Amino acid sequence: MSFDTIIDRRGSHCVKWDMMEAIYGVDGDKGLAMWVADMDFRPPQCVLDAVQAQIDHGVFGYFGDDSKYREAIQWWMKERHNWTVNPDHIFTTHGLVNGTAMCVETYTQPGDGVVLFTPVYHAFAKVIKANNRRVVECELPLANGRYEMDFDTWDAQLDGSETMVILCSPHNPGGRVWTRDELEGVAAFAKRHNLILVSDEIHHDLVMPGHTHIPMTHIEGIEDRLIMMTATTKTFNIAGSHSGNVIIRDPDLRAKFAQRMAGLGLSPNSFGLFMATAAYSPDGAVWVDELVDYLDGNRKLFDEGVNAIPGLYSMPLEATYLSWVDFDGTGMSREEFTKRVEKDACIAVNHGPTFGQGGDSWLRFNIATPRTRVQEAVERLAQAFGDLQ
């Protein structure tokens, strides 16, 4: 397939394109949807074939024998991440937001503090608050134009009421691929404060050339507190399948999670299992390599164009397809630069404050779209901020 192919998603019950006018006031016909984190690309043919095979069979009953599905996860994690996964350690949840919520519910109590390194994916805070826990924001400092860890400051900030920390690795929205030293720092931080460590690694396959993702499970000494979360959904653009994996090595933590799953009566959607099994394959791997190369080209085009506009700064993207742009240098209020992006440039984007502390002067742009649209977005932004040239 060609990632350059324009697929009109309007009128398909697509949140990203069909809801941008209602939510952001961006014209549904003229607007560019660059907010929701899904891609404007079809998944690999192997995934489409798996869905077509189910349609051709024509009976959609209960799913049984998920051994091939578990084997596919094992193969992918070993081949792509040098991670040997025990199939008995895998739980399949209704996506990773659901997985996060279940971790919060299973391992913390109402009123407990849950630590986030902000700005970070906004759904974390939503599920923490919805479960009557407290969000504890540890703000990531900017150093040389990118986010770094500051454990000394965070150590002083915690008061002992916290019981969990959620790490986004690679980081959304900053696009950081955390180094081994940084991950070891997070592990030590979790141990010092006796925190369950939930590592959301949904973007782990979308890493730019020159960077290497290290699974948190490769950090020694934290097996007794670590919950790993992965999914096919971001990698292969099948978020609508709502399937994700919570992978737990520690038997006590695993037993607690299994009990919560049973208590909620959760079982996965069969289409998600068929799609994931097909995706985690040699054909899927070839497609992902081509995708990352294409996204890298989009990244270069977007960064060059945005950084050429006085006052704008696009953080270097090490992973994900979500560009994080700072408008602080314009000297404008958040209302003014947001209006220029949404009303003048007619681009729907995520607002920085929704990601927590540190996001006020930022907007998040989704560049997982055909390159002509990325080019158009850059041109629209240059025109919207043309008076700064």
C-alpha cells in the first residue's frame, strides 16, 4: 500500500474527522484533523485479510482457544523488543485506557495518590479522578528543548500517600524515548516510595531511526511492582478493535488482576484477537518498518516547516507520530495562538493544558497522515503566523 493515498474518513463515525467541528469549531469540510491519536492509513493487508476471513465465514460466535494469539504476542515481543513473555502472564483488556483504569482500581484505594510525569497522555488523569484517586503531577523539566527526569524535585514533592506511578514510555506527548539510565531512575523512584509501577508502552513500535526503545521489564529488581501494558492498536491503526495487553510477571500482582477481571466479567472482542494475531507477524513487521520510515519523513517535513516560523518550536520527535509544538516564543496568549491554529489555519489539535502541568503553551499535532496533508498544515501555519515572519 502507499501511505500517500488520501482516504476520506468523514462520515464514517470517525471521532477525529467527524467530531472536530463540534469539539473545536474547525470546519468539517475545510479542516485538517490532527488531534485524536489514530492514523489516516489502512492497516497492513494481513490484518484486512484476517477480518475478511471472518466476514466470509459469516458466523460471529464466542472466541475460544487463544493460543495462536498469545504465540503471536510472544513472537513479536521477542523479535522486536528482545523480550521473552510467558503466555500465562498476558491479560487482554478493552484497550489500554481500560487497562490503566483496571490497574488503578486493582492496586490502589480511594484517596490514594497516583503519580504522573506531566505533561502526559490526558486519559491517565481522567481515569485516576474517575476512580476517586488523586492525581499527583510531577512536572517534567525542559532541558535543551526536550523533557528530562528530575527525581530530586519529585522526591521532595511526594508525601507518602502515593501508591502508584504511571509511566508513558515512549512519552506522549513529548516523543521521548527514555534511556536506560532514566528508566533505572524511574524504577528506583518507584522502589523508594513503594509505588506500583505501570508502564504504558503502547507507542513502543513507533520509534524513529537512531533511537531504541527499552522495555521497562528489562530493568532489573522491579518484578514485584511492575505492570507492563502493550497493544497492537497504535502500531497498526486498529484502535477501534479496543484490545490491549496487561502483562504481569509477579504472581501476587497477577492474581489480584485476574480476580478483578473475573469480577468485572471481562472478555475480549473476537475481532480484536483475530486482528492482533494477524498483525504480529512477519508481514506486519515489514509494514511497520515501512510505516516508521514514512513517519520519519513526515516528522522531518513538519519540524523543518514549523521551526522556520518565528516563535514556534517543535520538540524533536524520537518516537510516536505526535508532534508537540511550543508557541511560547510568539508572546501570544494561549487563546490567541490557539485561535490562529483552529480558526485561521483551520487545524484541529489537542490543547496542551489537557496533558497536565507544563502544557500551557503547547499544542499536539498528529502527523500520521498522508504527506500532502502535513505539507498543507505547515503552509497553513506559516500563513496564520505570517505577521511574525
